[in-house]
Amino acid sequence: MTETVLDVRAIAPRDRHPQIFATFDGLAPGAAFVLTNDHDPKPLYYQFAAERSGRFEWTYLEQGPETWRVRIAKARESASCCGTCG
């Protein structure tokens, strides 16, 4: 299965995080996408940790100096999940 690549370098900065979260929220459990950015998206990681705690995996694939690539995966649902957590 090929993962989607979301290159946000050409997207206006104010629109980047909403687009990234929309892409993440559209993923099936266990699926992932690769984010390409022009700077270290560390603030985005902290936003994910605050808003999607325990529901994502973050793996750097490339760390600058000009391009950063991060694989962001949606965690698989646990067996105890009632189906309402998203």
C-alpha cells in the first residue's frame, strides 16, 4: 500500500495545520501519510500530542536542513475501544 505524501511547502502557513489534521483524521486506523515540510515540524508534534494523545505515531524520515519528512500514522484501535473514539 502506497502512503499519501502531503507536501505543505506550497500551502500558506495559516492553512498548513488544518490541512495536516484533516489528512490525519481521514486515515483509517493503522494507515499513515508522509508530511514534507520546509522546517522542523516540532510545534505540530506538540499539537498532535495535545489534541490526539495516544492516537498517532510520529517518525522522522528526513531531518533537514532544507527538507523535513515525517511519517504520521494513526494508531490502530485497541480491543477495548467502544468505537466512539476516533
